[in-house]
Amino acid sequence: MKILDQTECGSSAVSYGALIERIEILRSTLRWSTQLERAEIERLLRQSNALRDEVMRLSSQERFVAAAAARPDAPARTGGERRQRLLERSFVFEGAFGDNPQLLEALEIAEKAAPTDLPVLIDGESGTGKELMAKVIHSNGARADRPYISVNCGAIPDNLLESELFGHRRGAFTGAAQDRKGKFEAAHGGTIFLDEIGELPLPGQVKLLRVLESREIQRVGSDEPTAVDARIVAATNKNLRRLCDEGRFREDLYYRLSVIHVTLPPLRSRRDEIPLLLEFFGTEAAEALKRRPLRLAPALREFLLGYAYPGNIRELRNLVYRLSCLAGDTAGLEHLPPEVRAAAPAPASAAQGVPETAAAAVATATSLVDAKRAASDEAERAFLERGLRAVGGTVTELARRCDMNRSHLQVLLKKHGIRSRDFRGQQPAPGDTPS
């Protein structure tokens, strides 16, 4: 992914363009002001100092540009190697992630962007982990020990938006009984996460753009500007480019926010992550509910590995917590919510004793890892059922013939939900004798 364009001399066009824009704002203010008050002069001086500081940071940002540029001659790495390199570099990530190339690209971009102060826009479907990615950027940057403030832009009423973001003075409006800091002041020196930025109304977008340009806010009811230094990370599940074309989102604000643009793929494209997340959230739920980690019945596990998860990671987490709460030692399909259970396939009646769900898992696998896992389980179950038919359901005899420990064989039978008594009295089919 191309993060920043570079001019022929190697400088960042985006960084210098932003500086030139701010300088032009200062020049315009000076050109058209017939008389400047003391407060206005101080404000312009603060802006000049901010520009000077930003020029001093350009050298470190240039290093970021060089690191972000992909080397065309670099050898391709597998997903596992890229994942391992992230972990080896002490990359802070509170959760579990797999080898999906899109996700690894997003994490690598986040790792490189974190040490800078550049704005980041994260998009993706609801529940894909956008706020977690924002925390990753904050935790891996120089502001990790400073405040992290989260704001849900879609949850703030229009008439309270300015007060929530910028604060207010006592008596500014009915109910303003005392001075109050806004979210930007609370995030001073740290990171402010603007979730659901696509829900921000147009008047709020204008005010936010002004803050990004001047790095100053004014509390409601106050004429005094207050300098703020907060790293901006925004997130949305909407297509902001389409909203810009429809006139529902300011194009200039979009370009301000998306200097670094990260897209998170949906969970259905990251199926190798599902077993990791089941284990991670299972342990988390067990600790929260003070219970032993949940065991999943084979049919339920197979279903969870193949489910589409329209709510992505958030839905998977909620399902695991529900199962941990409602089930005893082992959860089955009956513990799923009715609307999710309706998506489960009917019980197996597949040919040759192989469950229909397992065959479907092989046919619909989205990665080689998933296909191998499903095929291995399918073959293992078929072997056990064939062996039980050959020995008339006697587990001890099957263990002897297969040279296996009896207790281990019992574990395998339980894993697949196979009951040995169901095979007692059955006549073995030709070729059923295990070798």
C-alpha cells in the first residue's frame, strides 16, 4: 500500500503540503488584518512555533516514509514469517492475529505509523477491531504513556457536540454549572480516537477541520483559544469517499484524516484466526466468569470454524461469552442463539459415514490450512467409525489392533462425538478391518 507520495527530491509531499497550507493561513491572516489585538498576535506566535516544531519533526517523518516504501527487489515473505517478525520486534498487540496478508499489511502500516504524529484513518466492517487497532497505534508510539481518549461521534447529540469535544465555560448555556474540559483537552499530549467519524454532522466537521488546521480549540462561551496537541486516529465503517461524492462528508477533512489509511479485512477473510480467537476469548471469558475454560462439542466447533460471522470479531467474542455462561463443561449447537442456530447445517447423513458438515467444510475452505484441518478431522472420524464396526464396538479391541493407548482412543471418540455402543452388533463392511 502506498502511504505517502514522494517528490523527486525525496521529501514528503503530504507533510510539506500541510506546512505550506498552514503558512498560507498565517499569511492570509496578516494580509487582511488591519489591526491586530494582543491576543491575536499571541495566537499567531503560537502557530508559528507549532510550524517550527513540525519542521523539526520532518526528518523523523522522512525516515518513516523511507521505511514504508516497499522495496521492489525484496524477497516475498510468507504470512507466518511476517507475523513472527512483528512479534520479534516487540510489537504490542493485545489479542490474537493470524497470517492473513491484508491484516498483516494493516499491522505493518500501524507499526510504522505509530512513532509519528500523522493522522490515521481506519476503516472496515463493524466489529473488525478498529478500536483495537487505534489502541495498537497508541501503544506502539511515543505517546503510549499519555492519555488515550475515545469518542463515539455517532452517540453525541448535535447540540452537545461542541461542548463534548471542546468543553465549555460556566454559564455558557443552561445547565453549564461549572467549567468543563472537552475531549481534545483531555487528550492533550496523547491520542484522541474519533470512532464512527462518518456519523459526524457537517457543522461538526467544519469545527473539527478548524482544530486540525490551527491545533487550537475554544471552549463554548469563551473567546480564549487553547492550544492542544493530540494525535488523531479516526475510524469508520462507511465509505467516506462515497460520502464525499454525495456531499455528506467534507473532502478537505477526509484528506486531513487519511494521511495514513488502514483497512481491516472482515473475519470471513481471516478464517485462520478463528481457532486462535476461540481459544483467546474462551480463556478471557473463563477468567471473567470465574469458570474453567469451555470445551466445544465437535459439531459446534465445526460450525464455529465455518460460520460467516456477519458481526465479525465482536460477534465471535459475544458468542464465546454466551456459550461460557449458558453451557456446563461442554457447549453444543443447542447453546447458540436461535438466529445463529438457524444457520447450522442439519445433522449428518452423509455417505460412507462421513458427516455432511465436515465434507462441506473441505469444499468451502478459504485457505489451505482450513482445508487440511477439515480433511484431517474427516479422515480421522471415518477411520474410527470403520474400526468400531470391525470390532463390534469394543474400544479395547480397537485400541489393541491400532496399537493405541485406550484412554487416548476414548479422547478421540469423545472429540468426534462417537459412541462405541452405537456400533455393537453391527456387521463389518468389506475393508473395515483396521490395519
